Amino acid sequence: MLLKIENLHVSIHGKEILKGFNLEVDRGEVHAIMGPNGTGKSTLAAVIAGKEVFDVTKGSITYKGKDLLAMSIEERAREGIFIGFQYPVEIPGVSIANFMRTALNEIRQYRGEEPLTAAQFLRLMEEKKKVVELTAKLSDRSVNEGFSGGEKKKNEIFQMAMLEPKLAILDETDSGLDIDALRVVANGVNQLRSPENAIIVITHYQRLLDYIVPDKVHVLYDGKIVKSGTKELALELEEKGYDWIKKEYEQGKLT
Amino acid sequence: MTPFTQYIVNLFEKNAKQLTEGDVGFLADLRKKAIAVFAERGFPTGKMESWRHHPLDQHVEKEYTLQLTPEPYLPIDKVFKCKIGNIGTNMFTLMNGWYVHQHAPLTIFPNGMMVGSLLMAIQQHPDLVKAHLAQQDLQKTDPLVAMNESLFTDGLFIYVPDNLHVDQPIQMVSLATSKENLLIQNRNLIVLGKNASLSIIYCNDSIHDGKSFTNNVTEISLDEQAKMNYYKMENKDPDSLLIDHILVDGKTSAQFLSNTITFNAGYVRTMITVNLNEPYADAKLYGLYLVDKMQYVDNHVFVWHKATDCTSTQLYKGVIDNEATANFNGHILVAQDAQRTAAFQTNRNITLTDEARIMTKPFLEIYADDVQCSHGATVGQLNDEALFYLRSRGICERNARILLLYAFANEIVETIEIESLRHRLTDMVKKRIRGEFSHCEECVLHCSDPKDITFSIDVSKI
């Protein structure tokens, strides 16, 4: 098993957000996590990334057989975890090229590989830009600075392509995208799917899942997964909304 | 009169005869008027608002040596090699307050440009100099300008005639080489004719600095459509005391750009005054300071919009480590008739320790009603969100901090238009931020002296 989350309880500033979350994801799988606002979807992504404001009060996250929660933020990335952020931060003055080269070479060093030469790096970057149809000259552009919503999300998937993670968690990658950009981003993700890696897609809407077809769909409500199913579950949610889930949960039919 | 004011007045009386011996009439008059103003206004103390934070009278020695004769010629090009590759500057040197030359105290180039000793220019071209020297009202400028005017030794004079664009930058190197506690007062005058342009790189360094006290004044006069870029590098040792006044007058459509970079300082204060006297004149004033230990760096920037349609931008950024202190005092004054002024002022700082101090005072004074002005200052640490984002891609915390700090500083370095200088400074900023000081082995300036290569920003604290 690539990722195993057991009975995870997470709080922020004393308020419990995740309340006994369980999930198992294996290589080659695509999981979708859906659910209404404020149920803990982004918290899950942030905790896996290593964001320090969250307190894990109970439970465990095991990744490649190791205790993920004991790893530093950068160690997680070097071990192959990638988070596509919902709101990627703008970093004026740091070019995307310099950022990616630093990141890639640190990851390579961690794995005991030689750093890429400038020429190798540029070739790789040009190749990976095609994944999300990026045309901008990345050595001139600061990370996310002045990017539109669509460009920011494309840039996230571009970074995913560059870093070739084992486990990618895409947090509302579809939010703020028009139909064309959505297609480009989804196509990019599909190109990066392989039997070796796993992807967790966090989304409100079924729309993205038309393009990125999941193996499993989970509904997150009140800090835990209350229902799991196949891609048909997403269609059902699209049609009926989340109210029936809430109702069934409150009636104790879901646990 | 404070003791140090009295000391300077006495110094003037004792040395006036010898100092003014070669002076033409108007210069002797200037000096006499200046010392009277200085005596009346006094040497800066903590009672003067603009000197409140770091009163200068508490930093000066009791006595200084005044070097009254020029340095004998030193083959400076044999010992001074600037490491900035392919910069191709035309270099002129001031040593202990005097212009150092091999052949001629004043050189006239084939294109008409004149460079050399100010004293010599006063003798040979008195009318030209008189029209531009000492144009400021000594009652309004800092009292140290009056002190300089009364007792300056020599300085660099540059004249660029109308319509001449000088491609090769001029590098002014001001050195202090004495083991004694010298009082050094350079007076520089740079005059650009109509539609003329020039870049200056001004390096202020010390070789064997006793506890010298340098009080320089550089006057810059820009005629219509003249364009001047002025890059100023500070690399002084911890015992040095350096006050630099830059006084700029711009006529219609004149453009002035300055970039003040301070890597090492004892006590450094740069006071830039730009008078935008006629319409469409523009000033861009940038500054970067990376200081640590007990260093003190102070930037006072005053832009006076006197005419309509002028524009000005001030952007100063600093990183302050250990117990260092930085001061920024920016003042934009928009006169009543200066309609359609656009003036902006920003000061951003990152402090690395609880002891590092920054005092910032952005200040707007506006009497016109149709203007676009803004000012602002920030003091803080690096952006946590950005740090997290970089680390989440596998970059270790130390390198993430370096990347962000470099990006912060580089915004200033990027404004340098001379490519070779920009590259060199980019390199120096990177090394400085990584905690290695950049060595200029071939340069006689003190940055090659191991005793001074001790700067380190401890990135773990950023």
C-alpha cells in the first residue's frame, strides 16, 4: 500500500476538523474525494503536505511503509509527495526556472543522483511545458506572480510533471478554471498517470471527473469519509447534491 | 556652540590661509560664508530632528587630522584592479580628499568631456564652475553641507557638454589610506549639458582606515533632457564614519537615477536631495542595504517637486542582521504649483534578529491638489506561505530562505543598467546571503583584506 491513513484526527486552533479519517491508496490508482464546503478536504491536503498549523491529535499516516508525520515538509516532497495547491502563492523575484531547478536538484541529491546540467534541465523543462500547453518563457517569470487563475493551476500541473511524484494530491485543481483550461489541466494530469503513481483528486464537482476518471470516489463529511463508491457515485452526487448524504449521515445510516 | 562645532570653526581659522591660498576670489568668499552658517547652525546633535536616532556628535573623535596637500601620485592602476569583468570604466581616484593624477589635473577628452580636479577647474574655468557650484541654500540643507563647503580639500569635477552621450561609465573611487584619524571632505561637481548623458559608479572604500570621518558633498546639475545614472557602492570598515550628500538639480525633462548599495558600513549616512525644478523631470532613487553586527546605515532621501508634471520613485530595501540598525527617512515635498506630480515612495525591510533595528519614516508633504502620490513602509520577516510552498517542492528550509531573500534584494540590483555591474552585484548579493563574503582579491580596496570578511547572514534565523 502506497498510502494508508488510519483514524486521523486533526485540529486547528483547538477546533477538530478531521474526526477519524481513513483512506488507503495504492500505486496506479486515482481516488476522488468529494464533499461540501468546510468538511475538511483541504485540511487533508495540508496535513499530508506538512503544514505546521494543524495538530494531528490521533491516528497515523503511513506512506511507503514510513511514518509520514515524522517527516519534514521537504522530506515528504523528496519522497515523492506532491500537492497541487488550491491557492498557489505568488513569489515575486523567484523565477519558475530557478525554483524548479533548485527543487529538482535537491530531490535528485536526496536520491543520490547527479544534478542536472543547465542544458539537461532546459530540455526537460521544454518537454514538460507541453504537458499543460505552457508557452511562457519560464526563466523570465516569477512563480505565480501576475498569473491568472488558469495559469496558476497549469503551473501546478507543470511542476507535478517536472517532479514526477509517486503520490499527487490535487486540491480543487478545477476551481477557477474555464472549460478550455479545465480540459488542458485534466489532459495534463492524465498524461502523468501511470501504474507506478497514485493521484488523489479533491473536488466539489463531478465535471473534472469526466476527464480524470477515478477508480474510487469518496464522500467526506463531518471530518470523515461517510461513503465510498465507483465513478457512478460522483454522477449521483452531481445529480442529487449533497443533501441526501447529510440527511443519511444525520440519521445514522452512514458512518 | 558645541565643542565639536567649535573645533571645526577653529580648524577653519587655523588652516584658512593655507587652504584658500590657491582659491580664486569667489571660492574664498564661499568658504567664509559657509563657516559662518556652520557656526550658527552647529554640528549635528541629537537635538536636530533628522539626527535624533544616531546623533553624530556622539560618534566623532575629539580631533582629526586635515591633510592640506595633495597625495603624491601613486600608480593606482598598478594596484587597483576592479574585479567587475568587462566593465570598461574610465577610472578616477580621490585619495584622502585629493584628486590623484599622473599627467594632468584636468583632462579634456576629444569629445569635449572634462574630468579632473575641482580646484583646477575653478582656476581654469571659473565661470563654468561658478554657475553650478554651491547652488543650495545652506540654511536649508544639512549643516554638514556648510561644513564641507567651508573646509573641503578637493574633489572630482566632471563636465559633459550638450548633446554628448558618454557610453563608457566613469568610476569614481574614493579611498582613505591613512592610519591617522583623517577628516576627509571631498567636493564633487558633475555638470551635464542639454541632452547629455553619463553613468557614474562611485566606490567608497578604505584601505587602512584610521578612524576617519568622511563628509562628502556631490553636486549634480542636469540641464534639459540630460540623463544621469549614479551607482554608489559602500564597502567601509566598521570603524569608519561616512556621510555623503548628493544634491541634484534637474531642469526640464532631466532624468536622474541613483542606486545606493551598502554591504558593509561602520556608520554610513547617505543624504540624497533631488530638486525637480522644471516640468517633466524624473527621479528614480533605489537603495539596498545588507548589514550586520553593529553597523549603522542611514538613508535620507528628499525629493522636491517644484514644477508641474514631474515624476519620482523611491524604493529602498534592506536586510538587517545581528544588532545592526538601519534608518530610512524619505520625504517627498510637492510644491503648490507642481500639479500633475506623480511621486511614489516605498521602504521594505527584513529584520533577522530581535536586536536588529529599523527605523523608517516615509513622509509626504503635498501642497498641490492634482497629484498622484503614495508612500509606505514594511518591516517583517520572510513570507511563511512562500517558504512553505518552496519547501513543499523539496527545497530545504535554508535554500528556501536564501531564494526568498535573494529575490527580495534582487529587485534593487535589477534596476542597474550597466550589465557587467549588475552581474557582479547579483553575485555579491548571492554570496552575501549565503554567508560567504565576496572577495575582490585583485582590488586594493579593503574587501580583499581578510579582517573585514566576516559578514554572514545566519540564514537559520531569517
